[in-house]
Amino acid sequence: MANHTSHQSYGSINHKQAPVAVIVVPFPGQSHLNQLLQLCCLLSSHKIPVHYVCSNIHNRQVKLRAHGLNSSQISLLTFHDLAIPPFISPPPNPRATTKFPTHLQPSFEAYLHLRHPVGALVSELSQSAERIIIIHDSVIASIIQDAASIPNAEIYAFQSISPFTLFYNIWEARGKPFQLEAEVAEIQNKLPSLDGCFSSEFVNFVTYQYQFMNFQAGELYNTCRLIDGTYINLLAKLQTNVNRKQWAIGPLNPLKIHEQSNPTRRHKCLEWLDKQTPKSVLYICFGSSTSMPDDQINELAIGLEQSKTKFIWVLRDADKGDISTEVRQLKLPEAFEARTERSGMVLRDWAPQLEILGHPSTGGFMSHCGWNSCMESISMGVPIAAWPMHSDQPRNTVLVTQVLQIGLVVKDRQRMEDKVTSSDIKEAVRRLMASKEGETMRKRAEELGEAVREQSAAQGGVSRVELESFIAHITR
């Protein structure tokens, strides 16, 4: 795997002949890192030199956790490990009134110190390629601000959330600048408030970043028009710069899972799934930024056991800012794992989510509804039991359950302070996994997944055409 420790080492790769080189700068959160790694692999498969530029901590993280990707594709990328200043890395607080991971804020602030090293790298690479393309996560626009003064550089923003959620957030923030058509207005009336979705520190952070969003030549979305077409068009209507181009090139995640060439490296949960009947297993995972208190974990375990549904449960605390392994050990009810040994599996390490969702035995996904997880579930045709925690997740839940109708709500956004009882969980699991209603959702999810894969993979499919359009545009 190409892994260059700083921008000075770039010279080991010769881009003298390259008309274009791409620099990708992600935001240091797992979902953001992963989506842009997937984009890098797509671009490099078109024989474009791609540089993944990140802090050394987060480069290590994204490579260790890469799943469903072809390792030979990752090896084509050039990773630049840039140093960031030391920062405090407190543990997550599972009892915090706001579920947003405020403990990560020091790592976000430290990350902004990459502005000058990134600027130096862009300047260096700009001398050996006719055109430099910078793709940055929209919430760290300030890091790449110096690239705007480089004559042969073009800047594109990557939106890591759905156009559905993004549109309503911006439309509301701008004072509802135009009237919505009836159907879109009706959905807006059903959206939960953003109160409590973000910390005030993060709101200030993002507000500052958006000052640097006026020199982008276009925006990229990890979605497809089948899911978000209405909202991509509405976003175009909102754009202050009407000339800014937009491309919906998702799903970015692989649509075919690459089997490990070495079967001994295959995760144990996949072997367990091999022995289960089709669509019988519920996969449970709440992402890398959720910290659940012990009493809520206890209720989930009881409800799961009482539902008598087969399951794979990823039980991990939220990441710390420095991605250290010193995390709180989460407790389950006494003898829970022994009692459910035949029906379920609890994973405390990093799980191969895409492979699990793509496995024929998986029939449902209990999820926090982060956009990365939503897109992976949609593309694999798996319905969702939505349990949103913070950020874009409550509004993504509305898209999944009410617009696409491929899921149900476990925890209502209006009851964010309440504990979800074991009986609520048991009922939600049974509805999704063992009812006619759940079967209808599963069929709808499978049909949507098939249509999304078709749009992305088939010659002439809309998402594939948009990806090819973007590549043609940057290599013109």
C-alpha cells in the first residue's frame, strides 16, 4: 500500500506525465473518512493519480477499517500522513444530554492546523500536473483555502450527508427563501427539529467553515438521483452560484463484495452467517460516534433476547479523538452471551459492516441512520430499524421510513431523553423481522437496492453516467 509520511516524499511517484492529479482531504470522522476513501478507489480505477491527505492518526484508522474494498485498489492510492498538534482526548460521556460526540471537538480543532501543510502539498503537486483537483469534505473548507490562489487548481466540495437532509437544513437556515411544492412541504412539516442534534461548539465550527465555500467549482454527493433527485434539484435552486456543478455519484461503497483471498482472514461473523437461513439475521450497529449508557444497553439486550430473533450486535463505545484502544468496556446482562450463544453473536471489535449487510442471511439493520450506514444498507437492499442519535441522523430517519418507506422507527426523535424499553425494542425487532409489515419493507428495500445498483453499475445507469461525467470534466 502506498503510504507516504509527508508531502515531501511525494517525489517517489512520477506525475510528470499526468495531466491531472487528485488530492482528497477528508474530515476526521469515521463515516467521512470511509466515504472519501471509497471515492478515491473509484477515481483511481480510472487511472487517475489520487492522493489521500489526512493526519497520521486518521490515515491509520481508515486503512485498518477499510472493508468491502479491493486491497489492490487501495494500494494504488498515495497516503500522506500529516502531523497535527497534540490535543486532549477525553472519553465519550454516555450520560450527556446531547448525544453529539462533543468529546471529539478537540481533535476537530487540531485538524484545522493542516491548512499550511495541505497548501504546501497542493503547491508542490501543481508543478507536476497540468491540473490539480482538490476534493474536500464540506465541513473543513478552511483547510484548502490557499488552493484557491493556485492557477491550475480546481476545488470541489464533497457532501457527506444526504441531499434530502442538506436541503432542508439550508432552506430553513436561510429563512425559507422560496415556497416548496406540496409534497416536499408536507415532508418538511414532519421533520424533527435540529435542537439537540449538534453541540454549539460544532455549530460554530461549521459556520466558520462555510465562509470558505464560495470558491468551489462543484459539489459531489454520495447518493443517486433515484433516492435524492428532487433534493439535488432543489439544492441547485438554492445555490448562490448558479454555475456550480453537481454530481450524484453514489453509492460510493462497492456493490460487489470482494472475498478475502486468504480465507483465514475472513471475519468469524461471516462464517456464522453462512450457517443461518436467508434474511433471518438482524444486524445491530450504532456507528463510531455513539456512546450508550449501561442501562440502555441492558434494555436492548433484554428486548433482543425476548424477540427470539437471530442477531449480530456490534457492541462498542464511541471512538475517542486519538482512536486509542483505551475505551470503556460495555457490560451486558449476566450470562446474556451464554444464553444467546446459538441465536446471536456479540462483536466488540471493528465489524465488516458492508460484508454483513451484503450477506444473504442478513434481513434487517438496527442503525443510528448515519448517511454512510444508510447508503450501505440501501445499496445492499436491507431494511432499517432506525434509532437516530444526533447530527443528520434524525432527518435521515424520515427519508428512510417515510419517503423511501424501507424502515421503521425504534426511537422517536421527540423522546430523545427517554430510555427505550426492552418491550419497545422487542416490538420493533418483531415488526421488522417477523411480520407482514416487515416483509413488505424488506421487499421494497430489495427492489430499491436492485434499482440503485443498476443505476450505479450498468452502462448508461444514471449514477455511472454522473461519475463518468465528473471524470470527463476534471480530465477535459
